[in-house]
Amino acid sequence: MLHRKMDQDTDIGGPNHRFPVTQHSATIAARSQDQQVRERAFATIVEGYWKPAYKYIRIKWQAANEDAKDLTQSFFATAIEKDHFAGYDSAKASFQTFIRTCLDRFVANQRKSERRLKRGGGVEHFSLDFGEAENELSLQMHVAEITAEEYFHREWVRSLFGLAIEALRRHYVEKGSSVYFELFELYDLRESDAHDGGDGIRPDSPPITSYSSLAKKFGLTTMEVTNYLAATRREFRKIVLAKLREITASEEEFRTEARALLGVEIK
């Protein structure tokens, strides 16, 4: 995983990798009386969960491509319309488990009653890149040896890191410092992709495996490469934690996932 390589930067997060947290959960914001706040919260939830939901439908329920698209769109549209997220109780399960359980119930009900919505008919459509999700599915290794719950969690993690990577790229583009992300992409992301068996991060070219080769490619010193990568890894961890805070619903869930994914303890 990507975080294993990043663990080389032992100063990240301060002593014992402890991080302060100020972000708020979208699941809490979804209950706001302010419509705009609720809409932003719903958008955040959809962004964080649609791709694992779609892949889960394709794999567990063996749904065809178009059926899985319809079910994914309908599931989130129905959840938002009927305010299903308001019924979540963090004392009973993680939000991730709640979403997966609701998704299973929704798909089962759709199939049992055969009340399939016509494509494009009466369903709010979100702008979702199903083509990208299908491409990721085609690159994945055999998944029969893991449970449905494990598969959903794995794809949820993959989605989380994908969102964080895109946010990191935008961050450095907006700062006019794209070289930071380019170094990170060439060294950490391609190396991670080679180890993890296909996360959709340009597996078609070999990774650059030394700081000196990166320095030569970008006209930098080895020390500059070291410093740039350390700074980018810190920024990436910060973004991952912010995204994680948004799409988890309780302190326990957030702390557990932060520890598992990044090896960090939250204050």
C-alpha cells in the first residue's frame, strides 16, 4: 500500500504520528436544517461511496453494467430523497457497514419486486464516471477468496485514496508547483501500483525507483527531491485524513480507519 512507503518520513504528523482533527463528518452535516449544507453533505457522501457501491453491485450481485449503473444512481437518489442517512446510528455499526447493508437491502428489494426504473426515468442522475470504475474492475485480480464485506471495504479504501490523489494534484496545480505532484506520482504512486496489483495509476510504464534518477529527470538536486517528496507526503496524509473525516460518521470509525490506513493516532 502507498502508506507503507510514506512511513519512511518519520517526522510526518509530529511525535508518534499524532494528528489534530478539525474537519466535520458529512453524515452529521446531512442532518442540518440548512438545505445548502445538506446538499453539500449528500454530494460528499455520494462522492465517497458511489464507486465501491457500483463495483459491489457488479461483483456480489453479478449485475450487468447498465443494471449496476441504474441501481447505483437509484440507490443514492432514493437515500437522499427519503433521508435514509438520518437513520444511521453509530452505536450499531460503522457508516460504511450501514451503507453496504442498505445497498444490499435496496438491490434485493428491486430484484424481488422486479420494480426496475426505466433508464433516465424519474431518477436524479449524479455525474459519475462509470467508465473509470469499469476500467478499474477490469484490472482487478480475482476476488473470490475475500468476503463481500472485505471487498466493499477494499474498494472504499481505493476510492478514498483516489479522491485524495486527485485533490493533491489540484492543490499543487493551483499553487503552480506541479513538480511536487509529478515527483510523488512517479515515485510513490507507480511504485504503489506495481505492488498492489492495479489501482489504475499508469501501470504501463516502469517506476522510477531512485531519488537520483528523479533529480536527473527534473533538473533538481537529490536533496530537493527528498524535501519535495517529504512535503508532498505530508500534504497527502493531511488530505487523506480530511477526506476520511468527511466520509466516516463517528470518532471511533475515523480513528480506526486512520490507524489502519496510515498508521497514525488521532488526538
